[in-house]
Amino acid sequence: MSAALQKNTAATSTSTTNSSTQPTNSLPSGGDFKRKARKRDIVIKDDPVSFRNAFLDLIEEDTNIDGFWVILEGSCEKLDYKRYGDTLFEILIAGGIVAPGGAIVDDGAKIMPFSIFECEDAVAPVRQRVEMIIKLVRRYKYIEKKLQETISHLLQYVNKFGAANAHKFATAVGLLVSGQLIPLAVVSTLLKDHLVKDGSSINFLTTLFQTYLLDQPVDQLITLLGRVNLVDDKLLEFFPVNKRSDEAVAKHFEGAGLKALVEYNKKRKADVVKAKVAEEIRELIAGGKSQADIAALTKKEMKANSWTEAETATFLWDTIVSSVEWNSKPDGFEIQLVKTLNTYPKLLEAFCTSPKSEISLLQRVQLLCYQDARFIKHFRTIVTAFYKHDIVSEGAILFWFEKVEAVFLKQMEPFIEWLKAQEDDSDEE
């Protein structure tokens, strides 16, 4: 190796050694230098008290509710609603910061005068404040989740707020649910044992329902209850254990003006029973049991569940139809239909002993045709078979025909004319 190459190699080695031994992030010597913290090293603690104080400082003594809305709407970025959304909604609902246990923090700060808890216990003033919350959340969508979380959190303390505040809170939640700002499922917090035991849960839920129905129809409430599975035994869980009987529940809701809810629950329970009985009947049909055996089971259930004869007749028809795997081809479908009609005449006849039951059965067949268009062109076939097997009478058919829908008019006219001719012949004799 040449002398020049050895010299360069030694220099390179020395440079590499020196650079590896020096700290890579050492500060330059001399001067007063400070290391700058990286962003992830900076931790800013939440300070709800300072937020509350800053928020309350914006409200002057002569501020009215319209002026308060201007303050509320215009302070989002200044006060950082995104960061302190939970504290904001505690203030808007309860008037201050809610401490663990449900008490409002009492550190000398004034209570926010335009909160829900501070207003009169009536729908109108509560609605006025709720509408401000709705407008605020719809403008700043990123605080919507904070609203749901805050309400869920506060619900566990409804028994600590006092009867009047709990009632106003329930009214507010009813309006928020009605306005589709929060889901009804938020009330699951009320299933805590201590709230159920002292009646706080069902009282809150009842007020919520009453408020919801001020703006929405009862059918909408029923649909909503089904959507969140707040039905049957689940609804009973909001009642104290000693008040979970059907009679106690009915008495409670009827007393609160919620009779439609009672009827809905009754229907739900009845539908469950009917589904079970229908499955038993289908099993008897599949097993080739006689019409007498099926009729005996049906009569037993009819008595046990207090079904009317008309209700039972239509239930049987639905069950028979649902027991058949209908052929997709028109010819095969008609053959199946005729066979079915001729297989169970005595069964249907046993539950069609009055004009009301006969007409109910005809109306049920009509409904089936609307639900399954394959049956429409065979409607006359069905009615003719009913008449032939003495399931429905001539009088019931003629009465029904007076109010028949146009879709059935043309195909039924020949049979109706024949019936009328038969009636005329009988009168002459």
C-alpha cells in the first residue's frame, strides 16, 4: 500500500472514531441553550373548572335567554367545546359540574341560570332549552357524541337530582329522542339496580314516553321500542321486582295515559303465543294428524288465551297456508290450492259458526291476496270451496261482496249472480 493511501485511510478511521464517540444530539458549547420539548411530550390537563368559570363569566346579570343563545353559539372555538363538551352539557342540563355521586360541585361558583334544572318544571321552558341544545349540536356535529355520553352518565344519578329535576331531565331526554338527536337505547343506564329498586327508572321512562308522544304518534314510539328491543320482559326490567306482573304494568301505564303501550305489550305477548301454537299445528299437519286432533288443540288454546272465534278462524287459515310449500309453477300452485281447500274443511268450519267469524275469514283471504299476488286470480276458487264445505254462508258472502274491492269484483260477479239466483229460487219455493 502506498504511503499516501495509508495516510488517507488513517485519517478516515480517525474521523469515523471521533464522530461515533461524540453525542449526536449534544448542544453547542457556549451560550444559554434549552432543549425544545417534542409535541408528544407535552401533556395538557383538562380543566373543567376553568372552562365553567370562563363560560359563566360570559353571562351578564341582564342576559336573557335569547342573549344566552348568542353567547352559547358564538363561544365554541373560544372555549373549546370539542375538548370540554361533557362539561358544557352538564352545565346546560344541571347548571354546573356534576361530581361523582350526582351532586353539583359547590365551590362558590354560581349556577348557570339557563340550565334545564333551573327552569320551570313544564314542557314549554324545557323545550326552549332543549331546542338550543339541538341547534348547537346540529351546527357543531363533533359534540353530538359528547351529548349522548353526558346524558348516559347523568342518568345514573337521576335519584339524586330531586323529583322536580329528574322530571325535567326526563322531559328533556324525551324531546331529544323525539328530535332524533339521541337514541332511545341511552336509557339502558336506568337498569342499574339502585334506580330500578326505588322506582326512579320506570318513573323516568314513563315521563320520557309521555313527552315523546307530544310530538310523535304512538305507532312511531312502538316502532322505536321494537327497534331497541325494549319490549316484553326487557321493559319489565325497569319496574321494581314486586311490580313486574302484567296487571301492575298495565295499571301503571294506563294511569299515565299510555294505554296504547299496554295494548301493544298485550299484542306482542299474544303474537308470541300464537307463533308457538302455529308451530305445534304445523307439526300435527306434517305428521298427518286428523282435523279432529288439530281442532282439539286449537280449541284448548282458544280457551286458554281467550281468543275470539273470529280471531281463531283467521289464525287457523294463516297457519294452514303457511304449512304448505307452494309450487312456483301456476299449474302446480292451483293443484296444491284445491287440495289444501279440500283437506281441512271441517277444521275451518268448526271455528266459523257465526257471521262475524265467516266475514273475518273472507277478509283474511282478501288480505292474503294483497300480500301474495299468486292467490289473487284464485280468490273465487277459495270462496267457492268455503261455500261448498259450509265454512261460510251465502249471507256472509253477499254481505262481504257489497264492500268488495274492485280487484275482486270481476272474477266474483258470476258466482255472486249464481248465489242471488239460488236465493231467489228459495224465496219462490
